[in-house]
Amino acid sequence: MKRVLFVDDEPALLAGLRDRLRKHRREWDMVFALGGEAALAECARGAFDVVVSDMRMPEMDGATLLGRIQKEYPSTVRIVLSGHAERAAVMRALPVAHQYLSKPCDVETLRSVISRACALRDLMNDAALRSVVGRVDRLPSVSAIYTDLTTVLARDAASIDDVVRVVERDPAMCLKLLQIVNSAFFGLPRRVSAMREAISYLGIELLKSLVLAAQIFSSAEGAGGPDAGWLSAVQRHSMKVGRVTRAIAAQDREDAFMAGMLHDVGMILLALTDRARVSDIVESARSGGVPCHVAERERLGVTHAEVGAYILGTWGVPFVIAEAVAGHHEPANLGGSCFDLATALHVAECLVTEHDERAGDRLAPLDLEHLEKVGALGLVPAWREQVRRLNEEPEN
């Protein structure tokens, strides 16, 4: 049974939450703490799987509390539940929270978020997954620029000049970002040569996505594993999937772009582990007429999607993105009943791959049953046409 701690500074709100969650008492061992100090005292008495905290509390606010929990109990899932959606409050919570929910939040949404976050955390503790990841000699580390950007953006008065100063510390990263911004994927009417202009055009969230993706590909290029041509193909594919995911996502479109950009990071990590073995799995999938992720599970016990989610989770990428990456081939397994980010990524991956002759070995069919369940089946023809038009655009 999962242990869940709920934290708020208003007794009436805690009491109401306790009443509304009463039907889940056989599913969770729930504790309700009045304020940050009481929450830390409860954590000291026994570990929790999840902490759900209000943001604005006197003496110790939610960001401070979750920061303490992150440091002292790093395996605990940290969720902010707050009625205050100001940008400053949200940005302060981002470095320390896995999820951010706004009040009022219905019980079913809260239950789904907690259950899915726990499932992803359990996946990251899977022995087979840890064994596969453990064979990577030089596991890429999260970009220092990405970490610094997150820190800068958590400040109350962060400016675009602060962001530019962080990015310009790495000239190689600047060149990579300018190359991507000036590609056909973004369709700029003229070439951009200054980082400030590029950042102004992209926006901060897209910038963070590109920084993290560029770090992954750069690390892989220098690791002596996958060949440059293969990596270049994966990067082009990821760019397309990111763009399509962002276009069709029902919400959280910036998260959608990052999920698309990073959805195949697990494939790169597997190639770093043993490129020959990965090639053998791909050939096995092709000869057996099954999707690549099915052959991976048969041979390795895990898929590249799950490996990718693992590394993104260790980097502190938001759970909603890591979860989407984990389930992008099998979104129905996540138990969602609406058109969520994992489903949008699944659709984008399948449709982009349909139009990519070089990715035939990875071809996996759309889960039409799941799309019908979430009410999105009728949109597939329009999405397919959108991908067809994208595929006709020049890549450079």
C-alpha cells in the first residue's frame, strides 16, 4: 500500500480533502499534516511514497518544503496542489516538484496523477531496467545549461538577458541551437544569427527542450557508440515528432515538444550499451514482423521507451514528460481515459514513422482501440495529412 502525505495550512481544507479521499483508504495509507513543519515531522516518523503540498503556507511554503523532501527523501514523488497559479509561484516549484496541479482539483484527477506517478517511480526501480542502464559505461548527464536555466527561471524577476548569459557560456551549444532554429522545422522568414533573437522567437520552454536534446546528441556523438549518420537520422525524426506532438496535443504544448524531442533517448542509450546487439534486435523485429519495442522486451526485458523514461526521471525532467516517453508505444497501458500527452506522442511517433522510409524497422501501428476510447479516432485523417505536408518540407 502506498503512503501519501497531504500538506496544507488550512484545517478546513485538509478535512475536506480527507473526506473526499475516504474511498481510497484501502488503496493508500493517507496522512494529513497541517503545515510544513508538521509534514517534515511526519516524514521523520516514516517514509512516504508521495507528498502532495499546497504552495502558499506561512513560515514554510510548498517550494521550501518540497526542496527539503527532495534533499532528504529523494525517492518521494513530490506534487504541488495550489490555488495560486501565478508564474512566480509556479516557477519556484518547478525545480523541486514532479507535478503541479491547480485547485480546485477533482478527486479523480488527483487519484490518477498520484497513481501514475507511483507507477512511473516503480518502473524506474525495476531490476531489469536498472540492469540494462547499468551497462552504459558513460551515461550522459543532464546538461549544466538546462539545470542553470531551471534555476534562473525559478527567480522572481528573471529576464531574457539572464537566460542569454546562461546559454552563451557554451559556444558549441549556441551554434547547435542556431542551427536548429534556422532549420525548416521552424520556418523562419530569415536567418537568425544572435542568441537573444533566437531565444525571443523560441520561448523559454522550447529553448529548454532544445538544450536538453542537443546535450543528449552531443554526448552520444562523443561516446564512440552510434555512428553519426544514425544519430543524425534519429535527431531529424525526433524534431519531426516533437513538432507534430506539439501541434496535436490538447494541452501542455511545450511539454509536448520536449516529449517528442526526447522520446527516443532510450534508443540512443541502448546503442551506447551495445550497438551490435541493438542492430541484432532491429533485424529480429524486421524478420519477425513485429515492432521494435516488442523485440526489445523479448530480448532485454525492457523497451527503449522505458529506458528513456528512466534517464529522464533521473535528470528531474517533469514526470508528465517521462511518463509520455515511457508509454509512447503503448499509451493504453498507462490507464488514461482522455487524450493525454502519452497518446499525443504515440500518434505523432506512428504517423511520422509511416512517412519515413529509413525508419521502417521501427514501424508500430496506431492503437486504434485506445484512440477510439479517448475520443480521438476521427481526428487521425487530419493528423495524417498534417504529417504528410510536414514531410514534404525541406529538412535544411
